Amino acid sequence: MLNFWDNTLSGGSSFSRRQWLQMGGIGLGGMSLPRLLRARDEAAQRGVAPRAKSVIVLFMSGGLPQHETFDPKPEAPEEIRGGFGVIPTRTPGLMIGELMPKTAQLTDRMAIIRSMVTGDNAHSTSGYQMLTGLPHTPLNRENAKPGRPNDAPSLGGIVSALCPPKGGIPAAILLPKRMANNNGQDPWPGTDAGYLGRKYDPWLLECDPNDAGFRVPGSSLPEGFSPERFDGRKTLLGRFNRQADAIQNQLATGSFHRYQQQALDLISGGAARKAFDLSQEPDEIRDRYGRHRFGQSVLLARRLVEADVSLVQVQFHPIDKDKPNGGGWDTHEKHNDSIRGWLIPVLDQVYSNLLLDLEARGLLDETLVCLVTEFGHTPKFNAKAGRDHWGSVFSIALAGGGIRGGIVHGRSDKHAAQPLEGPVRPCDYLATVFDRLGFAPDTILHDFEGRPFPISRGEVMESWLA
């Protein structure tokens, strides 16, 4: 049996191998701090200077409709263009859907991409591609589950490996719910660290920041656990850590120390815990984001990047699940009613306010905001007045963090059905995100079995960069 002794403990106390594994685990893979620093130095020498300290991903799962948002077709027949018109924007000659008046005033800060392509019409597998940059095997497999051969790490997993956590908070956080099919029972593939190993999983924070009693799970002491007992446990933990430090060259214990410190910071009331305290925000600010789970989650994302979290991904949460299509973007029926009644007005309010709030705080230049989705919607309406899944071409938008504003990349055909110019693959979008964080796409990580792989197989979209 493998034991670890600490000579500072009276009586020669020790931990068995089983106890060691139970208390923190032994992980392999990822990138050591010296290799991380070298990767950034090499990237800088190649001209990849980091422009973004943090990334906020607003993921509109269900499908953001291109026709009524960033790629309207006002000259198409009504059964294609839909029931809404277009409005001018701050960018000369650029029109977007009339349901986004607030966003229209901010296009000078945005790069709109009208030619995203996955070639996949299933939520989980097209989503896998947008999250990892790799096509799912096979394509168009709805309700796909995680696992080989589709276990590539997500953007959040790679950021966790590349960016050390600061201030006692994980480097990558997903909220306010997991991305899943079957009413949340089956998580999508590509939402975790995959073959990087569990130590690099983004922190999934399932929460409702709009709840008056919201607090971070695990951020307070259990009932009956006194502060004195907590201090005693910290003393014992410090002794244990000295053992870990003594064998650090033999075992990969970094993740163990990292998660310990995060837990301690949250419980003991440090800066990490304060970042989650939305009560510190004025009512006026909270109202601007909207008093619902999605709006307050985006506000929380802004607070987390202020606390030096490298990546926060906010999964869209329906305002009212009793509405058609469960209140979400998967508008197979009553599409026009849904996007006019709540979906696009909520997005317009939350997204525009996030950009303005970051800008007012001097954070937009160093925060990359990605408004993305797993696919778009069909050009034609179905028999239930809905639009179905469409991965052949769709739109996303980027802003801040070294992105050139006031531009449109790519062009779709007259029905927004196929790309005509400048098709963009998910791996290209992700390569550009990594570039803005200061990492070249050919930066090498190692999986938990020690095999090397590049963080992206895409090309940086130079025309998007400021």
C-alpha cells in the first residue's frame, strides 16, 4: 500500500493511497505552467498578442433564426422572409431584423458572421461541432451522448487547461444549466473537458441567479459545522498539503490544490464569494438585464469576468416553459409568435445591455462576447407555422476583445439557405477565439493518456480582427 507521511504530524500520521485518491485524485494531461507560459511567449513572437482577458459565450441553444435576426431577406416571398421587416443599423448599409432595435444601435461594435456552416441539423451533434470545432461522428444524430469517438474537449475545457484560475474561481464556468436533450436528462457531447480529463471540466453551476435566495452551492458551512471546526480542518489541510508539495514531481496534484482553494475561498468569504453576490448590484442595473433567470445569469457573467474568470458560458434559459416550444428557440410551431412575443425582445435587451455595461466599465475591449447557437432555422415554414433545424448556413455575432466592429462576414443566398461567400466552420470561429486570448491554433495540449493534439484545427479569421 502506498502511504504519504508528514513528519510535522505528531504520532507519524499518514494517508493511504485510497485516502489520497478519495481526497483529491491524481490526474494527468493538460499543460504545466512553464509550458503554458512558453506557449503564450511563442504565440506572442508570432504576432498573437492576447487582446481578450475573458470570453463570455451567450449560447442560444434551440437555434437562433437567421432570417429574423442578422440575415434578413426582405425581398424574399413571405413564406421565406417571415412576418417581420428590417431596420437600419449604426453600420452604413447594414440592415437587421426589426425586432432588434437596441442591437441595431451597437453594430459598430460587432462583427456579424452570416455564413456559419455545420452541415448538421441535430441539436446535440451540431452543438458538439460549435462547442469543440470537430464534426460529430456521425452527423445528424439527435440525442447523442458523450463518449468516444466524440469526446473532444469543449471550448471551456480547453480554456480551463490553458488559463490558470485566479482569485479562487475556476477559469471556465457554465451556467445556469447543463446543455442537454430529453428535458435535461442526456447532456450533449462536447460540453466538458473530454479526453483532456475530468480535472479540466468547466465548473457547471446550475442555478437561478434571479432567485432571492441565490447563493453558490457549497459557499457556506454545513449546518452544525462551527467556524472553529472549520479552522481546525484548514490547519489539518495545510499539513496535508505539505505532503503533496513533497511529491509534486511524482504525481499530478495540481487540480487537487486548485479545487481545495476554490472551495476554501468561497466558504471563507473572499473575493471569489463576493463575485457571486448579485445583491451588490443596484436595482437599476439588475432591471436592465431583466428579472429572469437568463438576464440575471448574464449579469452574473459580467461580474465573473470582472473577477478574472477567463470564460463564462451562459446557456439560454426560457422565460416561461408553458409557452409554445417550451419557451425556447426550438420553434417548430408558432415561430412568429414566439420570436416576437418574448425570444428576440429578451435577447435584444440582454445582449445590448451586456455590451453597453461592459463598455461603460472599460471592459469591452478586453472581453470577447460571442453570441452563438448550434444552427439556424429552415428557410421555409412548416405546417405548424414553425421553422425547423438548419445547419447549412446561419448567423453568429462577436463583439469586443479585439474584434473589429461594423463588419459583416460572408453572404448567404437569397433565401438564407446556403452560403454563397466566405463559409465559416466552427473550428475557424473557435481558432479566432483562442487567438484573441493569446493562443495560436497549433498550441499543443496533451490528453489524459499523454497524446498531443492542437487546441484547434481551424484558421484564425484575420478579417474579423481589430
